[in-house]
Amino acid sequence: MKCGSSLCTLNVGGRRFSYTAELMRRLPLSRLSRLLRCVSESELLELCDDYDRDRNEFFFDRHSEAFSFIMLYVQHGKLRFVPHMCELSFYNEMLYWGLESSDLQLCCQRLLDDRMSDALVHFFPEEEPPRGPEITQNPWLEKMRRTFEEPTSSLAAQLLASVSVLFVVISMVMLCASTLPDWTALEQQSIIEAVCIGWFTAECIVHFLVSRDKWDFIQRPLNIIDLLAILPYYISVAMTSLTGENSQLQRAGVTLRVLRMMRIFWVIKLARHFMGLQTLGLTLRRCYREMVMLLVFVCVAMAIFSALAQLLEHGLDLEAGNHDYASIPAACWWVIISMTTVGYGDMYPMTVAGRMLGGLCVVSGIVLLALPITFIYHSFVQCYHELKMRSARCGRSLSGEFIN
């Protein structure tokens, strides 16, 4: 073995590169510098695929064109992607030779970040639960679980989802109708509500019993919402039976009305059965940083413009000024409706300086709100395609079941 000789040959994917040992020691590629520190052939074979002792030639079964681009980086100090080569494959070659993403040019770093985020969404879905040993132990229990968790997995799952959606719609209609002034069917309403709550309760209990991980089931947001939608009914029934609901128990009456309105959470149950709502929820979950950034933009702009609006409209003339802008919190309302281009018209600036500030506030709101929207839009498209692919896989299994 002559790895310490003056000239070393690297055979990368059938293409030969010859370098002196001194140059290989100074290269920023950690794999090549580690080759010269090997004292045995077994150590060499841990770093390369083969070694020819007579020719002092190291064999690497890697992409030759990618390696040539990496060597151009060593010579000139600029590393870019190989044209017509997948960015993730080139990044894999970089990691193999001992480079990091920070060695790339800034434009290529941004492109790599976008591709890695796409690969993370499409190939590593967050909601895919691990397949446990329960599938082989109890196939009936696994089939029941899929019936409740995947509405498109079978005909029974579609039927169950349709019945659940029907009960949600009925409960929402009854909740809205109960707020009408001329509504008198109170007895029929209580019966229908009891039937809907009974269905939701049974569905939640069975879903809990057939789930793989009970603790994970309790932590899921949709299951928490189901619990928040069911519990107010039982609490209101208990309070009504214990205290009675009349005009003398004003505090209890207000509490019962609040609990009754919490049943509006039932409509979120539709997210289990509609891809659009699932896409929205998954987008908000993955874009919480962008949402926080959007909130920070709005809060900073609101603080600046509200202070200036209060000063220009009221602070310079406390007696004859515009009393709608008497305080900064009052001006914050005007800033919000101006930045979002709603403009109710309930308060507006009177002075010329205030109107110029209002125009600047509107333009700034359009720009600030548009900046994070692009990231949220791309994430929404990615989540939609992911859920669509997942639904297509379930649809193919459903078609096979129907044919059989």
C-alpha cells in the first residue's frame, strides 16, 4: 500500500483524477484527507469502495460529474449545483465528500432549502402513524380503527362518515334555529340534541377503544375538539337539573347559554371528512412561524400608526381635536381596519396629515400582509397535494374492496 506516495489517483464513477498527497492533505474534503491517515487497507476500504495497491488508485462508486463540480469549488471557491441533476442527489454527494450546505452559494442554498421542504412534505408525512404489531395480532381491531380514522378506506368508513356528517348538519341547524325569537319547538329540539349527542359520544368512545395509543389519541387536536363539543351538553344538563334555568338564576342562565354556544365546535368535526378543512388545519400547523411573523408585522405597524394617528388627530389639539382618536387603543381599531382595507367608516381622520397617514397605513398594510402570504400559499399547495395523494391511495384500496 502506497497511500503516502507522491501521486494518488481517484477513480470516481470511472473517471480518474490525479492529485499529489500534499494537495489531498490540504483539500477541504474530509474524506480525502482521512484517506492519507489510514494505516491499513481495512481502514481504507471504510472510506472508499476499492483500492488498487499497484497503481495506488482509490475507487469510489459515486457521481463523477458531481465530484468534478466539487473540485471546481476547491479550486475557485464557489460551489453551485450540477445542471440537470437533482439538488438532493448533489447534496448527498456533498455530504459524502465532507461538505455542508453552507459551502453552497446563497442562491443554491435557498433552492436546496425549498427542495428539502418539498421532500419532507411529500415523503415524510407528519400524520402517518407507525405500523405496530397490532395489525398482525388483531386485524379486526385494525379494520375498525381505519374505519373511524380514514373515511375513504372502505365502504363502511364512508357510510359512517356520511352518518356523522348528517348528525353534525342536523345539530348545527337546530343550534341556529334555537336562537330565533319565534322558535317554540323546545321539546323536539331537546330530543334531537340528545340523539345527536348520543351519536357523538358513542363515536368518540368507540374511536378511543379501537385506537392504538390511548395517550396519543387524547393529545390529538381533533379529539380534544370532539371532547369540548360533547362535554358542555352534559354540564348544562347537570346544571339545569341541579339549579333550574329561570330568570332568578341569572349567573347560571348565562353559563348555560355559553355552554350551549360551545356546541358550535361540532362543525369542526367536518374536518375529519373534508380534505379542504384538513388542508387548512395542516397548513396552519406547518406555517405557525409565518403566522407569528405576520402577527408581529401587524402589531409593530399597529403600534407605530396608532401612536402617530392619536398625535395628529387629537394630541396636537386636545379640545378641538378628533375625539375618535382620543387614545392610542382607540386608534388601534382604526389602524386594523385600515391595514386590512376593510374601512367600516365609523372613524376616520379629519386633518390633512391624518389622511396622508391613513393612505400610508393602507399601503403598508397591503405590503406587510402580502409578504408572508406567499410562504403560506406554497405550504397550502404542498399540503393539498399530500392529502390528495393519501386519499388516492385509500381510494384505490376502496375500489379493490368494492370489486371483490
